[in-house]
Amino acid sequence: MKNHRIIFCLALAFSLIAGIKAYPQKEGDRIIAVVGNDIILESDLQYQVQMYARQNQITSISSVIAQQIFQQMLTDKIIVAKAEQDSITVKDEEVNRELDYRIKSLIDQVGSEKRIEEVYGMPLVKIRLTLREDLEKKIKADKLKRKKFANAPKVSDKEVQDFFRSLKDSLPPASEEYELFHIYINRKLTDAEKQIAREKSLKILDSIKAGVDFGELAKRNSDDKGSAVNGGDLGFAKKGVYVKEFEEALLSLNINDLTEPVETEFGYHIIRLTEKKGDQYRAQHILVSFPMLESSDLETISYLNKLRDSITAGTLSFEDAAKKYSQDKESALKGGYIGFTPVEKFDSTYTEELKKLEIGVVSKPLRIGNDKNYGYELVKLKSKVPAHALTLETDYDKIKKYATVYRENKLYEEWINELKKTVFVDVKF
């Protein structure tokens, strides 16, 4: 649980992989804007509008929101064009690092690779390939923005006070908040789970060696459902697309060679190199995911219950236990302290457990995370703050964040207007 950044003005919830199109340009696809050497197609806007609707679980988009989405797309293109004018460059390792982070964040957000592929209508490998070019542009744009605003002065106390007096009626009330300590333990992948997945992958490998068609086995057995429907085919990809262990195994193969089961964070892969063109490789794979045995969860829960018993008995303080055992290293250094968190950051089940807690009491082990990536934690409640109207006396830090974002948005808008004077922009609708 991390402290969230409060946004003052309307923020459009663009996807982590905004920019990926589910379809290529079609004949007659209209150009609706030219920005520098780049263009925005009507299909680009349609896709972003669809993404916004999907993310916000709505069935229709007003013309006002559609125009805001278009203006954001236009702004992004302008910044990229200016970055290219200024010869801002990025290294391959920067793009690869950001790409890995984005994919992991996306998996954490939606719960699984399969769900990502369902949402975006393409295999994960194609998502990575398509995202790469957009990420390179985004990193260039981010570098330009940092260069522009890195030394911007902080808002003064007077600015915060003036901001609050002029706009306090527009500010939302402060949410109910919980001030918490926690001890977090990741759900561990057990040797038993690894062994089950490895044994299954070895049986599949034996079938391939015995002459059973690789593609048919992939369709029936691979847990990478996006590629399974295509017989495990991942298409062409360059170096840097796959996770390290997978890529090293793939690059060691000759055409039509098979690997032994290759372990990655996703499970065990059987990989076959099917084609090579220049620096691009085409592969098939069969993924056997690690099963999630209840026994592993019970071990973690039992471990935390023993810690809780020691804390409750007074033989170990919560703060010392957090420093020694919590796997959230950032909060562990502070004795498990994670500060104030608004109630909307928790799911309903977690909130119900918090509401039962008394000040200073340690919770039972609580599960946190999604179905694929989760752990358990003990929580100690330090204080609870009810929802209330903001005041300078009680909520100065929150108001300062609002004031900071307000000024940043104003400076940003002024900067974009200046960029428009140096970047060619032609809006055609």
C-alpha cells in the first residue's frame, strides 16, 4: 500500500499501454491531425475512446470527454515532436527496463497474462512489440518534461493559503483514513509447486520427442492461452522482448531445436525455434504455470500467526518484528509504519476487517494483492480519521499537494502553448 498522489483537476485514466492499437490502419482511415512528422488517425482516436470506456466501465463517451482524449493525444505528440527537435535520445536498456516494468504492472493490475491478452486481443509478445516504439517516444517526452520542470520552485506557504481561500469550495472532502503499521510477507513459491509444474512439462516434452505435434500439445496444455490458440506460436521478435531466462534459452537454439523445461517467473517453458530472419526470431512455446497449492498459503498464514502471538504476548514488539521480518523493506525500516491510507484504497473485505480493529490491536493475517501476485500481512491500527471538510489546520499537507498540482498544471499548459509555436500542428477536424 503506497501513499497516493492526489490529483486536483480531471485526470483521464489512460491505459498503461495506451497507444497500442488492436487493428492496423485501414484503407480510407482518415488523418485527423498532423503533428511535426507524425499523424493521428481517426482509428487512433476511436481506439483511445474505446479504451477509456472499457477502463471506466461505461458504454458511451460524451463528445466533451472524446475531445479531451483527442487533446491529450495531440499534446503527447507535440511533446514528442519537440523532444525529437531537441535531439533527445534514449538507450535500448532504458526502453527494455521500462517495458519490463510496464508489463509487470499490467499483470499486477489485471491479475494474469491471460487476462491482459483477453483485454487487448493479442498475445503478450505482440503487446510487448507494439508497446516498445510508443515507450521509446514516451521516455523521450518524459526526459524533455524533466528538463523543463526539474528546477521548478516549490509552492510557498502563502501560495497554499491563497489557493485554499480561493478554491476551497471546489476541493473534495478528505476521505476516511486509517493510520497503519504492517508486516508483509509474500506468498512463497514452494518446491512442491515447482516440482509439479516441472514434472508436467517433462511429460509434455517426452510426448513431443515421441512424435506428437508441438502445436497440438500447445493448444491442449499451454497456460499461455494467447499463444496456445496458435499452437504456441509467438511470432517474430527481437532481442529484449522476452524475460532473460526465456531469451537466453531461445538464442541458444538452432532452427527446430527444443529446449528442456526453462524456468521463469511464470512457470516452465518448452521452447522451439521455428524461424530466424536477420535479428528477429520466431518461436513456439508451451507454458506450464506453477500451481498454487493451499499448503503454501497455510504456511505463510501460520508463520504470521506465530508472529502475532509473540507480539500479543509482549515478547516481541510490532516495530521490532516489522524491522526483522517484513518483506516490505521501505516500511520495515520505519518499524512497519505506512502512514495514513484513505479507505477507498482498500477492497471491501479488507475494509471490513479494518473496521473491526481497535486502536493498538494487531489484525489476523490479511491477504493483499491479486489472484496471481499476492501476500499476507499483519496490520496494527494506530489511529482512524473520519471523512471531513478540508481545513488548513488539519489538512495542510493535502492542500499543499492540491496547490502544487494546480500550479504544475498551469505551468504545463503555458509550456504546451509555447511548444505549439515551434511544432507544426494541423488539426483536420
